[in-house]
Amino acid sequence: MQIQLNGEDTQVSAGNLTELVVELGLEQRMIAIERNMEVVPKSEYATTKLEENDRIELVHMIGGG
């Protein structure tokens, strides 16, 4: 399916946000996700289904200091 990921059209096979995080090779505890202009709580990633043309903004936190 095609979604818009951080402003770019992207083809993904994930069916929900948890699967998207895995597909992108990211660590779930280090990210924040907005779907169609609404922030999604981490507790809802597995139950939040992706749909064709969803607009996903994903922010990956990087530790350091």
C-alpha cells in the first residue's frame, strides 16, 4: 500500500503502526508517530491500522549528550 511518510510517497507492506516500525527497522520506544495529523499513543500502535494514502509523520529520537 502507498502512504505518505514524512512528506514522501512510500510503498509499505505493514498493516498497522507496530508493523511499520518493524518494517522501517526502528526501535518503538525511541519514536513518536502522527497519523493524519493526530498523535498516536504508543499503546495504540498495534491496533492502529494503516490505510491507503495515510499521512504518517514519524520522529525518531536520538540519544546523546
